Amino acid sequence: MTKKIHGYASGNVETVISVEDVDKQAGALRNKNLTVKDLDKLTNYSPHLSIDNLKAGYGEMEILHDIDLRVGDGQSLCLIGPNGAGKSTILHSIFGFTRIFSGDIRIDGEKITNLTPSEKLKDSGIAYILQDNSVFPDMTVEENLMMGGYLLEKTSDAKVAVEEVLSEYNRLGQRRNNKASSLSGGERRLLEIARSLIMNPKVLLVDEPSIGLEPRFINMVFEILGDLQNNQGKTILMVEQNAKKGLEFCDIGYVIVSGELVLADEGSKLLESPEVGRLFLGG
């Protein structure tokens, strides 16, 4: 008699699959006919953020091997794959946290590969929402939000932006003078997202938005991200441990294995794939 265990994301499976087997079986999903034109097509041939033949990593270690990526203005893209596949490294590379060995990163065709994180936030409109708890616990909600405007030339501009955010997210507005340490996990995640909006970015890099959250807060976070995409026109590129939730949310899905892109399609179509479901969606 087999014993059910929890799968990669949610649901149950009958068989234990090692990390090595997941890598091997996920690699077998590779679409050998996948081209950059196919990636462009997923953006309606109008990419806002693009990556070409990117090799990147940390120190002397190359993690990403000739990665191509396309996401359109106001679209969302979810990166899924085995643990350690390089998904977060893609976000790190876009924002300037890795060593780029070769390849290019562009916004609307303009090369931004070697810009610093500050330049990418201020000049290219790219904000990064870390997967780790990045709020300042001893600062108030308002003070945390002010930190999001540290690159603005005038403090008064940051204060105006903070007031707009507090007005938009009443949950934070009611707690503006509370220390961040007093917030629930979901409220801290909301604060992290809200802080990233102070500079009014066009692109949001979101690393594991649901990690460590209760289901009711997960739904809240995805509703907020949906509003940012659908009503404010933000472009969202996310890594999400709950692959089913991420693909349900996003327009486009990429499967990353061992630092390479092996599969790309509409998020809804990847959800329908039996092999993607078996490996990443819990059976």
C-alpha cells in the first residue's frame, strides 16, 4: 500500500520523486523547437522587458545558461521549475544582483544590462520585491514606506507618494504609526509591495509572493498584484513556489531547469499539461 505525500506545490501524489529525478524529468519537457519568435508571440510581438542569451551567476559560478525571456507591457510572467533551477537568479540578474558573463537585458529595446540596482529602479522603472522578510521591524509603517522613496530628490515627493499609497491601501493607512513588527505576515507582505510602489515602477520583480503566508493572505496578495497589473498597467515577473497559483495568475509561464529555459507557453496552457502537472502542480 502506497502512502500519499504532499507534492511539489499542492495536492497529493503517490510517488516520492527526488530532486535529481525532478530535474531529469523536467529537463525531458524541453521544447527543442522553441524559438525567440515563439517568446515574442506570447507578448503579441511587443516585448517590454527582454533578455537575450544571458549567462549570469555569482562569482565565477555560472547559473544561467543562454536564457532568453520576453514579457510585454502590462503582462505577467511566472517562472516555475525545480528548486535551485535558477529562477530567482533571473530576477537577481534583471535587477543587477549577479555577475553578467554575457548577454543583454533591455527595456523597450534599450540596453540596461550593466546598470546598478539604483539606476534600474530610478531610471528604468524596475522594482524588486524580495522573497525574504525585508521590512524594517523597528520602523513604523509610514517610515518603511518612506524608505521606498530614498532615491527621490525631494523628501516632499516621497511624502506625497506615501500618502497616495496609504490612501490606496487602507489596511496600512490604519496602521501607519504602528511598528512593522506588529503586523501580520500578510500585512508585512502588503507593506513590502506598497513600499516598492513609491517610485512608481513599471516593472515589478516579485520573488515568492506567497511564501510563508496563510491561504487568506495569499489570496489578498494575488488580488493586489492583479489590481496592479490590470488596473495600473504594471508588468509583473514572478517566481512562485505554488506553481498552480502562479500559472493561474500569469499570462505567460516559463519552465526553468538547471539554468535553462525548457518550456514556455500561456500560463493556462501549461496548467493543462499533464507532465507539468505531475512534476510541479501536485499530480
